[in-house]
Amino acid sequence: MPKSWIRSLVLGVISAATFATLPMGPASADSVHDIPSGLESFYHQQLDWKPCNDALLDGAGARCAGVVVPLDYSRPDSRTLTVAISRIPATDPDLRRGIMLSNPGGPGGPGLSMMAGLRDRLTPDVRARYDLIGMDPRGIGRSDPVNCALPLPTVLFSAGFDAVGYARDVALAATFAASCVAPDPEKARHITTRNTARDMDVIRSAFGDGKLNYYGGSYGTYLGAVYTQMFPQHSDRMVLDSAIDPDRYWSGTYQDMGAINEAGLDDWAIWAARHDADYHFGSSGPQVRAFVEDTIRRAATHPVIGNGYLIDEHTVPVMLMALLSNPQLNTNLADVMRIVADAVSGLPIDMAQLKTKISGPVSLDASGMAAVLCGDKAAPRDPAWYLRNIESARATQPVFGAFANNITACAFWPEPIEPPTAVHNPTPALILHATGDTRVAYQQGLALHQDLTASRMVTLADTRIHGILRADLSRCVNNIVNSYFRDGILPGADLTCQPDPSYPPD
């Protein structure tokens, strides 16, 4: 399949002071019994801090370092990777209690600069206590990235309406998988959640800390949960925002996105109907939904290609999904739908503007995403299995059923190097979730709450949002999170919060 042809099928979406070298941690941080044999040099390495050469991080007073880890932890004397981390130091060294590591989700989300944004949601007494640590997980960003030869912006597409379109997706998934694995099979197969959890424990020890504090969002909740299962003795204050059910990761998580995005589309349609004078989609929610569904059907018969990007029935549902996760993106989504509708009607459009409105809010590395998902858990191999699920979902999920059930590169990936992690333990954790989350179903957060038997659940009611620790969303949520990071005391019972009265903006 010619690479130029593949590219033409794809829309570019989803696509302080100078610190001295940090000394090795005190010998008491890890006893000899805590460190697996052969990993001593990794656990006791010194970190060489340098400028990050990133405007956001440098402006936040961060410094960056590389942490050397084994590619294959069963062969620590073989190949290594370097994991890039950033550090914004605790503002009061006398109060410092350790590091707070973070992960933004994805998988495939680079997290090196995450804490430069997250710190504004943390109160001064929390920032005083923790070094805030960002990380590009192995295989992503600055951390020896996986680079698939076929540069797709995402591993997820909608299957469209017919057998020809589905056959295209099967061929694309197979070609993408081969382009990721063939250049370096050993590396591609070791970019996994379990190995990233092991990297996190190396990072913890390199700081000289006996325990790890953590904030993870979306996929980052799965990573955090896996860490608690693998390293319970080193797990401290864990906050898991928009939590994934480990038993449904990863294919079940995406299948669940069908129904919740249909509900999200209905919610957005009500907003769009109130702005019919601006966008002309319809004056009622049902009229707006009918407009969207008709636009997708027209995109199937009138695809538009420009500047290497594509608008068709495979890409438009992905555009919608990318922007339904936050009401603050309502206008972005409306602008995108207006551009798409004009394009399939034959009117001139600005493809660069379309890409900016979608890819700006959504930043993922498709190569790293594929490696983690496919390396974590085997996917069904038979294309007919996916097609049956697609067809059975169409009646109740007319826009997103073909996306949520579509085949991916994982159907053509080598078998994982180890089984996925079964999570069930009494590690205390604070789990956050919104009832209207369109990325991870609320029921998945409830399931992780059951798996982490000493956890507490904070629910944000009646809000279509993914990720609820936000500066302008709910002071109730933010106060609970900051109190937990400050004092280490979980709420006595599960709690429900409301969004602030000013949220969302109209």
C-alpha cells in the first residue's frame, strides 16, 4: 500500500535556580530486598539536571533529566532506554515530603510539561511539600520514542458504512502495525504499562524516596493502578482522575465510548440549538443531531482531501469524539462541523484551520499509543469479529458505534510479552470521575473503586467532562484533592460534588 496514498486518507487529528546534581537517595529508601537482582545500578543512579529547553517548563522553574532504565527488565544487562523527566522543586525544602509523579493519559500522551500546568490547581501548601515530576513515558516524546514508519495521527478510525470502507480500515491497521514493529521489534514490544510502572519505581528510588505520590488522568489511572498492584509497599498518596476499569482495559474502554459519546453528542446538540443563529444546524437538539448524521453520510459520498488531510465518514466521527470531552470546546466543535458541512457541500474551506481546531486540544503520539495498547493486552485477530460488533451497534449508536468497535493495529501486533495486570489490592487511593465523561464511562471508575478496596470515590455530578481536577470546574473537587495531598487523609465516605455555578460557559 503506497505511503502517499495512506497519508491522503488521514486527517491530521488525534490525532528557577540551577540545581546541582541530585545525590543518590539514602540507603534506607530501598532495602536490598526491595530491589530486584541486577537492577541496583538503575535504582541508585544519580540524576544530572539540565535546562529543559522548553518555554513552559523553563518558565515554571523546572529542570530536566534522563533516567536510564532497562528496555527489558528481565535482562537488565542488555539494552537500555532513557526516560525524560522534569522537576519543579517543592517551594519549601523544610516541608518537602517527596515527589509527585504524573501522567496525562492516552496512552501516548507526552507528560514532561504536565506539572507546569497542573501546579496551578494545587494549593501553595501542597506545592510546598512536593517536587512536581513530569514524565514522557518510555517510547513517547523525549523518551526514546517509537517511530512507526507510517506516520498516522491516530490508531483509531470509524469504520464507515460499507464493506469497502471496512476493508480499507483492515488494510490500514495491518500496514500501520507492520510499520511500527518491523523497524525494531524488541523495542516496540517492550513499550508497555507494566514496564512504565517499573520505570516509575526506578524514578522514585533515584530521588531517594521510599514511597511514590501520584496524579494520573484517564489512561494514567490505569498506569497508577498497575503501579499499586506491582509496588504496593512504595505506593503513597494516589489520585486517579477519570478512572479506567482494569478488567475492561483497553478494548472494553473503547467499546464503552460508543454509548457515552452518543449521549455527549445529544448534550452538545442542545447547546448548538441555542446557537442556531450562529451555526444553522437546527433549532432543536434532534434537528442538530440529524444535521450531524446527514453530514457524515454526505462525507461518505463527497470526501474532501486537501493538504494531505481527509474529511470522510472514517474521520468525521473521530473529530466529534475529540471535542465532546469538554463543554469549553463546544464552539470548537461547532466551528469544525460548520467547516466539514461546507466542505462536503463543495464550498471552499481552510484545512489548516480545521486541523488546528481539532489537534490543538488533543495531543497524542499514535506510535506510542499503539505500542502501549497492543503491547499490554492481546486483541481479537479476526476482522469479522469487529465487523459483527460494528453492525450490532449501529441501531443505538449511529454516529459512534462504528468508531468504538472498529479494528485497530492491535489485531496485527505480536503477542504481548507478559499478561496484563489483575488489579485488586487495599492501597488507599482517591478516585475522581464525572458522570457525563465521554472518554471513560463512569461505570469504569466505579469498577476501579471496587478493585482498590481502600479507595474513596469523588463523583462530579451531571457534567460532560473528562478530567475533573481543573482550575475552573469545581472547588469542591479541588479542595478534596488538595486536602488529601496535603494531609494524606481520605474522605470518610464517597462524596458527590457539583460543578461551580459559572461552569460551563454558555
